[in-house]
Amino acid sequence: MKLTVLGYYGGFPYQNIGTSGYLIQSGDFNLLLDCGSGVLMSLENQLDPLQLNAVVLSHYHADHIADVGVLQYYWQLHVKRYKTSVLPIYGHTLDSINFDKLDWPDSTKKMVFEEGKTSKIGPFELSFTKTVHPVPAFAIRIREIETDKTIVYTADSRYFSGLTDFSKHADLLIADTNFFSAKTGPIWHMTSTEVGTLANDANVKELMISHLPQADNLNELKQETEAAAGKNVKVILPAVGEKIEIS
Ligand code: ZN
């Protein structure tokens, strides 16, 4: 499978780079993981959004769903739209107001995912675990069934031990790394050191730091992460449009 970075900042877009969004492809199946601010324009540089087969949303904070509305309009209004299919958008049901918005007439259809159950979506099998965040949010484990390769996405979370088991032996871990190691006090995201430790404890192969702060020294954030992750984990600083083959 192949992952393409569409946006990686936390909170708000900055200097032409959007918030969370990743395109995950296997064969001709196109899965969008989170749909933050700026993600639709970034996606249009990769493919026609009408080619999406499914969307999965980790939680309903604006920096993860800001472009869902315009994606729904794209599917509703685009001249090339064939009205024979609707786009499934998977979300949790712990916030019914936001969940119900995933339905849009003749365009998108709300679909449920639940912790403890797997969802088969095209060539992928997805599982979910609730994270520690001010609103319900779910880390997502995506397994390509044919190859048994896995991507784990922490979504947004404070560090908690359950993330280690959930991330075990992932081929690629995409982790909320919103803070430098010096951050103190109560936090709802992880620090570079926590993410590096998580990746090391879970024996992942590659670690992409994400949900990044709008800082000009992100290489330092990467170096802090590497120091905690150890030499067996390759740490990746994302770039929009960057593609990673997981095979
Ligand atoms: Zn959040």
C-alpha cells in the first residue's frame, strides 16, 4: 500500500500546509484518513476526489474534519459526478450531531465504526481504540489484508500505555507529536520524547511525526523524537505530497 501526506499541522493550516489528512491506496482503492483544513486542495493534486472510495475520521475536531463539507459539495456538484454511488464516511457515534452531518443527500453516507470491532473497507481491515483527548477520538490500525502490512495512526491523544499494544509491530506509525520534549503541564497531545518512546516500545519500523506545531525548527522536533526512538526506528518528518510505499 502507499501513503501520501496531504496535511500535517495541528490546530490550523499554516503557510500553505494544511492540517491532518492522509491518502492511503491499495490497488485502485483510495482511502482518505482524516479531512482537515486544506486537505481537499491537496488531494486534488493527487487524484480526482470523485475517485475516493471511503473516508475515515478519527474524531470531530475542526482540524480533522474542516474540509468534509466541501468534499460533500464536490461529490454533490461536480460536473463529472455519476450519481450512481455515494461516498461512505466512517465516524464514531459518540457525538450524534457531528456523526449525522456525514450524511449528505445523494453524495455521502455516514458509516459507523466501533472500538473492539473490525471494519472491512475495500482491501483494508481497520480496528480502533479510544484515545485520551477532550472529545472522543480513536486511534486507527489499518491492515492491508493481502500483504498483512499495517499503518497505525494515533489520531490525537495524550500518551497512554494502551497505545503501545495498539501500535505493536506497525510498519508505519503516524503519531501526534504536537509538542517539544520540554513541554510541561497537562497536555492533550504527545511530546517528541513520548512519541519516540512509544515507537521504540511498540517495535514499529517507521515513525512519521504528525499534528506538528507551527514552528520553524521542526528538525529539532525530529531529532528529539529520534533520540527517544532509538536506532531501530526510522523517523520521518512529513512533507505535503510525500509518498511512502509500505510493502
Ligand atoms: Zn483533536
